Amino acid sequence: MTWRRFFRRNRSDNELQQEIDAYLQEEAAENLARGMSPEEARRRAHIKLGNPLVIRETLGKQNTIAVLDHFVRDLKYAVRTLSRSRGFAGIAVLVLTLGIGVNVALFTVVHRVLLAPLPYRDSGQLFTVYERDSHNPGRDPFLPVAAGSFAEWQRSAAGSAQMAMVSPWQDYNVSDAGGKLPEKMNAAWCSWNFFSVLGVNAALGRGFTPDEDRPSAQATVMLAHSLWVRRYNSDPGIVGKTIWLDAQPYTVIGVLPAWFVYSSAFGGNTVQVWTSVGHEAPPSLLSAFDDHEFLVVVRLIEHTNLSRLVDQLAAVQKQIEATHPLPTVHDGAIGRSMLDDAVENYKTPLYALLAASACVLLIACMNVANLLVARTSARSKDLAVRSALGGSRLRLIRERLTESLLLSAAGGAGGLLLAYGAIQWLVHTRPDMRRVEAIQIDGTVAAFTAGVIILCAMFAGLISGTGLGCRDLLASLQDGSRLHSGGRSRAGLRRVLLAIEIGLTVVLLIGAGLLLKSYQRLRNTDIGVPADNVLTMHISLPTVRYKEPFQQVAFFEQLIERVRALPRVESAGLVSTAAGEGWGGDRTFAVVEHPPVSKDDAVDIHVRGAEPGYFAAMQIPLLRGRLFRSHERLSRANVVVISQLAAQKLFPGEDPIGKHLRPTNADQVYEVVGVVGDTRWHIAATIKPTLYWPIYGNDYSVATIVARSTNNVESLALPVQRVISELDPTLPVSNVMTLQQAIGLSTIDSEFDSTLLVLFAVVALVLAASGLYGVLQYLLTQRTNEIGIRIALGAQRAQLLRLVLIDGLRPAFFGLIVGLTASAATVRLIRSMLYETQPLDPAVFVVVSLALLFVACAACLVPAWAASRLDPVRALRAE
Amino acid sequence: MAHKSQSDREMLKGTLDMMILRTLMTGDAHGHTIAKVIERTSEDILEVEQGSLYPALHRLEDRGWVSSYWGASENNRKAKFYRLTAAGKKQSAREANRWRQMTRAIGLVMGSESPSGGGLG
């Protein structure tokens, strides 16, 4: 037997037929020659040949692969039966497409984002280490590292690890001789060995050398591939050319490869410009132990492990804390793999979503199984006849399996398409997500899809197939008899499936409800000021051209005057970091009038430079005292306004006005002149005490312009940008957005997760409801006779309605109880995704229960109503 | 009868292929001729079952020992002719050799009890 023969079976059978005919003719001719009559000659020839069918069958068997042949036959049969009920097949494929699609999409994301190794050489040896503050156990333990500590760490771990540091939250105003518009770009300072520790080579040119990582070195820069392509048109001669960063010349020494992205828990994936930290950072920062501006990347050499290194570094850090008793010097170290560092924040949400999508798929499978069971029951007579004629049980189950395999393969193909679309959409809508660039459908995903298809087919096929007993064969054949109570065991199986389905739906609904509530809480959170009709944009003055503080102040003052003069601007002001815009910097302060306090009691306060107009534009209320006066600038800028919370923390039970504050790491003294309302620095974070000092002075070269209008504030963006370019055409403007949009950006994760989960839950609810409806409808068709008799014997319609309703609602009740119990056990897993919402939020549980019961009642009411309206005469004649 | 022919076929199974190959050594032939030649040569002791002839021919073709083509028979009828390939010739020689060894061995064993046996060789 060969494959060629197998696929040419029909042709070779025809040939054999001809061959046999030829034989018969030859034999008959010979017989004729022996003198027989033509009739006799043909008869003898046939006798000699024997049964031609046997020959054909023998050869047919010889030329076939039994398993494959049976499979093809089953497949043909399945296609035929499915095409006879297109509605059923369509619904089943659609349901499976949805289920498989979301699973494949989420698996792709989990696989590529959370599990695939980082694209660096030997990325398993790469770790990120942080400082740790054991005095403050409630805080996130992963704290950025001070450059002074890094130097000590590097010295002590020289034998066991290569260490590099990077500060990925810098930015530059990039301009060049080509006359292109200046741009503000995210940038990183890194130690010279950063790229060699990661194992990344420049695609063009070279990396930094140790000599370039010094203050005295010539200024050099490396460009991200995308920047090189976009701004410099992939110029192959870029290396050696000069570009301008903050109005200073830098020589381009290299371009990074296109695939290179640096991701950390603190961002970094948007960095376009890389410079060497030794050249860029002020020497005071490089030797500081209390200014935490860096992330540390470590490549461990063989034969050592992270915990040993961390122990070693923690000991060093403990020593540093002992010799430098400043309030913000930390006393420990902690580390994690670079992969975990990049994606840690996505783990819980992505796994939660994957689990939710798996629930949806399970529900989808159960629905399909239910549909298959219903069809099996409807065809029970046909099946009984076939088993009576000798159709083996295995064969019947195999047919069910083939049928469900066909359905799930179609669903899988659709699902793969759906997943592809979903991934495109995700990559498009969530460019902020870390490692989003790595998401694509690959071989593993294809294998996963195939696995899911087979699992679905087995699940749905076996569940519907196990109901096929041979015992009740006779009963099925006698289905016409009124004594027969149609397939009770099968109905029981469907009820159990239904209860599980409803239970899973409840779990999904509760998860979705919690996330939705958390998201609503988040959106309704007050950042402390009315957030509508406020426009913000960011500018930064290059210190080369605006070297002297009075130049910066002059520019800022001129700018804000002109912005205020614009039509429709109600109020405008300047601030270093606006409310809701982010962390923005913090320091610890001591009250001069108070006795010295221990380091652990020093109050950590957010510091902003502000101009008096900011409070008016943001509508932050002045509670006591006054704001800054116009002469309080430059050398006389030593006054501060503090927030209410800062006043409570620093001056409990006292009047802060007229008291003095001193930063714990400096000697200047600031007088408190006023107290203003509290604002939030991030929508989802707790309020921090805040201090404002004049932005005119105090060394500010960056500012956020805040402008408020009565309506349609977006339309102010262009006029304000025009004002800026009139004052200085080389200044780039960045982050132009309304305060609402800025807040929206920080809630995008929550919005995304809750939207998806709500979507899944709704799909699950629809599936469960249709399942409930289907089962009840089926049970009623089975009982048409019985109900007809009941009505004929005088049963009340209301009584019948109740009977049927209770019958249908019983699995719903069971499912609800199972679901509520399961939810209570699992919601704790998503606690970290919830904002000001308890996992066991009673309101969510009650609302979900009521909603589910309502939907279940609606799904049951339709068939129940139809049953109670049944015309007894027609019901009894229905046979 | 049915049982007898069944056991005959069993016995012939290995030898039929060999005899077909041997028959084709003398020239191309179609199924009817092959059967007739085998029967004649064996002085009608052997009867070729058509039920095994055609499957055997197809099996030999799959193994590449014979090839087939459609042609005209002696009586000018369309018939499928089989031809020995180079590999088939080698195989035929190999089997003939093996058969001779086998019958000699069987003859030696059987000869001690019944000297007149071993006529098949």
C-alpha cells in the first residue's frame, strides 16, 4: 500500500474492473475456441474468475489506511449532518470562535509579554537591583538607587557581577542644523557599560567608552533606531555628525538596533536618546547617597545567584546608612529578574484576564456540548436503529467527536482571525504597555490554538457522547409510547452542565463588577480641584541659552502674561508639576522652631515650584495666610505655601504662618506664608503633603503651563503654542493635553481591564442565558405529551407556569450558589487591581445575584409561558 | 471446498509472487496469460486463484518489481500488460535461489521418511 495508491483508489479500482473484463473476454474466447457455445463460454469464464467483487474488495482493503478511511468517512458524515442543520452549526461555530479567539489573543499576550525571555543575550542572567527601606515596610520595596550607593555596590560585587546604571526619566530638547522643528524627547543617562552588560551592540557605529563617561569628556549621544529612521531618514552617515541637545553640541557615536527596547518597572520603553551619565549628571548627584535617580542592571556571572548578591549589597548598603545618617538613605537592597522587573505590574491583570477568557471558553464548550446533547436526543431513534443494526458504540462516539472536532476546528480558524484582529487592536491602543512591541502570533501560539481546538472537541464531543447508552435502546425505539419519559439521565447531565456554566458566569460577573466599581471610584476620585476645562502643556528651557536664573524668570513671566492676555483664557499659571501630573519630586523638611527630630520622623513632602496664578487657574483654595508676592523671586524666593495635609503633619495643633522650614539636606530656611487645599499627585494614589515655593527662582528651567477656560479648552492649545514660538521658536512644547486627558492616561490600565472583563462577563451571561433557554425548551418538547394530558385533566395554567419555571430555575439557583462560593474564594487574587474597593464588596455580590436571577427568569419565562398556553388537543396529537 | 481453497491460497501466498516474477522473465504478459502459463507449466497441478492474482500483481507493482501498461492482447483486445523491471529481475533471481535452497533443505528433511517426496522442486 502506498500513499499514491491511497489517493488514487477510485482510479485503480476502475482499472481493475477493466482488467477483470479483459480476463473474462480472453477466457471466454479460449472457451469458444474449444467449441463451447458463446453462452457456455461466458458462464465458464465467470466461474473460473470467481466473484469479481471479492477481488475488488481484497485490493481495496490492500490499498487503504483503515483509520484514515474511517476518519474521512466520519468527516463526510459530520459535514452532511451539520449542513443539514445550518443554524445549529452556525451558532456553535460562532460561540467557539468567540471563546477560542479571546483565549488565543490573551495567551499570545501572556506568552509574549510575561513569559518570552527578554531579547538580550543570556537574558536569564540579567537582574535589576534596587535599594530597600526596611524602616518603611508598607512602601513598595523596590526603590531607585543613589549613584553613590551604585559606586560602592559595583566595587564590592566586582567579582560576581557586571553592574550598570541607567536613569531613564531624563529628557532633552533635540534640535539640529537641518532646520527641523525642535522636539522634546525622552532620554536616559546610562553608565558606559550599560549596553555591554545587556549584551547589545550598536547597529551603526559603536557604544560608549569609559573615557566618554566622564565630566571632562566630549559630549556623545546614541540614538534609538526609530528616532534615526524618523528624524534622520536612516542617514547611514549619521555617526560622527553633530546634533543639539538642549542647545549644546553632541557627537552621534552610534544607533541602537531596531529591536532594542529597554523596559523597567519605572518605564524606559520610550527612551529615544541615550547619553553617558558621567558626562551629563552633576558630580554632586553622582556622589550622593540620598538622591535616588538610578536603576541598576546586573549581569551575574556563572556560579552565583541573585540572593547571594543581594545579601552582599544589603550589607554594603547597611554600612552606607551607618556612615551617612541622612533621612533618605536606605538600609537594604532587593532585586528581581529583569523580565519580572519589566512586566511585574502586568502579571495579575493579564493572568486574571486569561483566567476569565478560559472561563468564557469553558462556558462556550458547555453550550456546544449542550447543543450536541440536544441533537443526540432528538436523533435518539436514528441512533437506536443504527445500534440495533450493529453500529458499535465506539463508532457512534467517534462520530460525535468528529462532529465536534469539525465545529471546533471551524471555531478555531475563526478564533485565530479574531485573535489577530484583537492583537492588532491592542498594539494600536496600548502603545504604553511594556513589551507591547514583542506581541505577535508565533509557532507556540499556533500550537496552543491547535491544542485548544482538540480540547474543545474532546470536551464537547465526549460529554455529548457519554449519554449514548445501548441499554435504553428498546425504550428509544418505543419512544412513541406515552409511558416513556424521554431521556431523564441526559436531561440531568444538561442540568449539571448548566449549573456549572451559571456558576462560572457568576464568578466572571463578580470579577467584572468589582473592577467596574473600582474603575468608577477611580474616575470619580477628586484630584482636589475641578479637572474639567483645564489645559496643560510642558516647556523646558535649555540652560545653555537661559543660563542665569533671571533669564529664566524673565521668560516665564513674559510667557504667562501673554497667555493670560489671550482671548477666552480665564486664568493661567505656571507650576513645575501640576496636580494629577505625577510624582514631581519630594524632599524631607524639618521645622526650624521645633526641636530636632529623628530621621524616621522627618516628613517627606512633595515640592513644586509655582507661580501665584497657578492656584487661581487650578482653583486650589487659599485656606490661611497669603500667596507669593511679586517681589518674592530669585534671591528673595525663600517663602513657601504648604498644603493642608503638610500643615497638619508639620505643625500639628499650631498656626504654621510665620514659622520656618528647612530641607534636611540643605541650609536655606523658608518662611511659611500660606496654607492651600490638598491635591492628588496621581489619581489612584493617596494624597501627599505638598509644599510650593516660587517658580521664579529656586532654579526652575522647566514648567507646566496651566490655562483654564469656561469651555472648549482644547482650542486654546494652538494660540498658546503660538505665543511660545513667538518668544522662542526653538522651544519644543510637549504633553499638550487637558487635565481630564492626563487623568485618563493614568486610569487607562483600570479602564482597559474592567472593559475587557465586563465584555467577557456579558458574553458569558448571554451564553448561560441561551443555554438555560435551550435546555428548558428541550425539556418541554420532551414533555409536550405530559403537559397536554395535565391540561386536558384540568391543570391550572398558573400552576403549570410555576412548575416549569421552578424546573428551569433550579439549576440557576445551584449555579448561583456555586458561583458565589467560588467568587468569595477567588476575588482575593485580584485585590491588587482594585482601587478603594473591597474584594468581598457586598453591593457587587447582591447586584450580580439579582441580575443573574433576573436574566435566568427571563430565559425561563418564554418557554414556560409557551407551555402554559399549550393547546391540549394539538399537544396530544403531536405524535 | 471453501476451506480447502482457503488453505491452498495460504500456502501459495509467498510462492505466487515468485512464480509471477518467474513467468514474466520470458516476456511481458497480461493477467490471463500469467495465470494460464503458471497452470500449464505446473501441469495443471496449481490453480491460480484470480482473487489472489490481481492483488499480487498490484503488490509487485507497488514494490517496483513490475511495471504495467495498457496494450493489445494476442486476440487484439485491450489488456493490461505487466513487465519485469530491473529490480524485479534481481528479485526473481534472488527468490529462485532461495527457493532452491529451501526445497533442498525440506527435501533432505522429508527424504528420510518418504524418499519419493519433494516433487515440488
